[in-house]
Amino acid sequence: MLDPQLDAPAREGLAGDARGQIEASGTLKTENNWGLRKMAYEINKRTEADYRWFRFEAASDLLDSLDHNLKIADGVLRFRIFKVDADAPVIVPPANSAPPGPRERSAHGARDDRGDSGGDSDDE
């Protein structure tokens, strides 16, 4: 997850550095650019991030080097390295949808569904 406040060439450079490390010592199987997406919680006062995803085969020394370099790279908000089964399916990026509008919230998001009596509140 890259800092969206970096300009696009800088984000591409960070992703390119990671890709280069992987290709130099391992085998890149899949690369996805999921684009800017809202995060579940703030990281470094950012509410969205530029999501990048790589699937690769590599020895543990590359994993250690990649882990170290991503930890110290400015512009990397968060990263995770997972070991997956080679036969596991490749993840398809989820649709990037806009927040629901007033009509889409329907009764599920209505304030009156909280079990309140519906009377006026004393909040000022």
C-alpha cells in the first residue's frame, strides 16, 4: 500500500523497485495494480492508499531483503508478505465502488433503525 500523496511517477518507482528485486532473485508470477482505494482505517493520517499486489516465487533471502527494503522505503504505508500454495488461485481485485448514496443506504443505514423512540434529542 503506497502513499497516495506521492506523485504517480514516485509510486511507480517504488513498485518498480520491488518488481526489480523480485525479478532479480526470484520469479514474478502475477502483478496487479488495484489503484487508489479507501482503507479500513487511517495509516499516517491517510484514508486511502495505492494498492499494489505481486505474486512471486523466491528463496527466503529475497524475502528478508524485500522485507527490509519495504520497511525503510519512504512512501510505503503498509505491506505484507504471505506464503501461499502454488496451486491457490490468483486474487482478482475487488470492484472499486463509490460510497453509497442516500437512496442506496435505505432502511439499513437510517438513523431511525437504532431502536430510538423517534423523539427529539437534547443534543445541542
